[in-house]
Amino acid sequence: MKTEKIFLRVTEYEKRQLKEEAARRGMTQSELIRSLIARFPEPTQDKSC
């Protein structure tokens, strides 16, 4: 279950890039961002943010 939120500031250009790439892939912007995060290495055991 998704319980965490991230607020992110981007430029107008970056916002258009995200919107268009998500549409091109047939996914929402959130799904695209999560799919990119999923490619990152496993986090360390330290749970502090």
C-alpha cells in the first residue's frame, strides 16, 4: 500500500517531458516515476530519511 508522498518542484520543461513520456508509455506520471525508482539499487538497512 502506498502511504508516502513526495513533493517535487520541476521546471515547466521537465513537467512537459514527464507528461509526454508517461503518455508515450501509456502510464500515469506517478507510475513512470515509480518505475524509474524501481531501477535503483536496494536501499541500505538504515530506515531514516
